[in-house]
Amino acid sequence: MPHSGPEVTAADHGHMAHALELARRGYYSTHPNPRVGCVIVQGDEVVGAGFHHHAGGPHAEVGALAAAGERARGATVYVTLEPCSHHGRTPPCAEALVAAGVARVVFAAGDSNPRVAGGGRARLEAAGIAVTGGVLAAESRALNRGFFNRMERGRPFVTLKLGMSLDGKVALASGASQWVTGAEARADVQRLRAASDCVLTGIGTVRADDPGLDVRDPRFDLGPRRQLRAVLDTRLAMSPQAKILTRPGRTLVFSGVAELDAIRALEAAGAEVEVIARGPDGVALSAALARLAAREVNDVLVEAGPRLAGAFVAAGLVDEYVLYLAPKLLGHTAQSAFEFADPGALARAPALEILSCDRIGADLRIVARPRPSAPT
């Protein structure tokens, strides 16, 4: 968004960059809230700073105001998201800023939450506070892409992760897949899981591999949030003894049938079961994502087999790909990474834009996003 309000200076950019650095400290712990940082400046001196750590805890502005104390009066506040104006898990930050007597507020991105959406700015301006918006807005939106995706598109941001050989295979014909990629790549997946609100898989992967899909690396501070895992299980075939049900956090099973005995058995094992709409090939992916959005899930990491991965691709529901390529060749009888219908013409094949390519141990990690279709 373009800047709005008083003229923006180099100092404004510098202080907002500092606030974004603070926001990143809550990268793994703020879900479902956005990652937000705040810096309070009196003259040329930073007198207060804070960041949001977890939902229900103090917002970034409140922490920075507490650090600044009386020196907040007449100061300039830099915050990476428009201050909230509604009572949620905590009181509105716009009111706290007004009560502190700050002179100016500079924010990065406007808040797309319909409960805010300009309300914070309006409250500050009504109190006589000068407000500037749009400073490093793109950086703030990138940091909170899942939050903005949910607020603006009604579904979480979907990342599809796959580990495969150089010839695009994820398992031998026998189904053996442990391990195609190396230990370093598998450790990197822990980071992806920690950054996501939900790890989603299909019943095929649960039955074949019996994964835990949890975050086991203590380097990632999840705060008090409980991990969520989701399984698409159209016919409720999951065993109550599945490993995924024994891991810390919650496991949600989306089913297309209301088999009461199977539901009771899974619930007794600790699962939550939701019966949702079915599509032609199983549980409707769009319905599952809508239900996750209703649960305030911002970011979904899909770790699944070829069929479900292909279904997400074919439905146009993948926002980002993270592909780990191992320097191995598994041959033509091995299982391909994706199963979806032949597009019929190369021009209609899903095309990707590669954002980065990095060495992770012996493997390559490619991050890509769908390339917009050319107009016909």
C-alpha cells in the first residue's frame, strides 16, 4: 500500500525495520495472531520496544509502552501492523496508545481483520494523534502471509512439502521411502512444521508410514500453543493406535462419513473428528481448508503422498512449494511425487516460479510458487 500521512523519512524506515526484527522473535509462537513488533522513539532515542509472543499475551504495543513508561508521552510509535481497535483476547492497543499520550503512530501494514480494518487508525486520528501507514508494508505482509491470506481469501496459506529423488520419485515401487532425503533436510522440515499452525496429511500416509508429524526440535519456541495435525480420512480408516494420536498437541480427523463406532474409537484415543463435505475423490479439500480457517489456522503445511499432493496441485490450492531433492535416482517403477491428470498440453501444465535453491546437506531445497496463468 502507498504511504499515507505525514512525509516518511529515512529514520522512519530504520525504526520500522527494527520493529520487524522484533516481530520475527515471535515467528513460531504467535499463532493464530500475527507477528508484530513495536518500537517507541523519543527524539532520536529508542525508549521502549516489544513484540507479541503468544496469543492471549501482551501485544507488541503494550510491551513497548510498559518499557517506555512516562517517556511514551509525546513519542513516536512504530508498529508493524495497524493497532487493534477491538476487544479480543486482550484490550485494544489503539486505546492504550491514546491513554499513553503518544504524538505519532507509524504502522507498516493495515490490519485486514474486519474487526479492525482501519478502525485502529480512525481511533488514533480521532484522538489527535498523527498517523502514517504503509511503511515497509510489504515486509510486514510477507511476515504474516498466512494471517492475511485467511483474512482476505478465507483460507489458510498452503505450503506443500515433498522430499524426492532427482528423477521426481518419493518411494520405491515397494513403498519404501525411509529415507530418500538426508538427515539435514529432514531436520529442516522441523522448521517448516514449527512455523505452521497445522500439519496436514492423508490417511494413505498415516497407514503407510505411521508418522508423528510433530515438532521435536527444542530450538523452536512454540510458546504455550498446542500443535495441530489434520488427517484427511474419507472412510474413517485410521487406527486408534496411530502414532500421530500419541504426540503432544491435537489431531483433527476430517471424514466424509459419520460412522459412529469409528468416531467414538478415535475420540477415545484423543482425536477430534469432523464430518465434512465430500468431493469426487474423497474429502473436499476446499471444505477442509474452510474448516481450518474457521479454527483460526493461518498456515497449513501439507506433508502427504502423491495422490493428495497431486489433488492439491490440481485444485490450485498450493501457495508455495518446498521441494527437497536428493542426489538419487529411483527408476521408472518407483512412485512419482505427484498424481494428477495429464494436462493435455504443455501450455496447460502447472508452471512454477523458483524463489530460491539452497544446499541442505547433500540435498537441494527448492522453494517455488505457482506462476500466474497467462491470459488466453
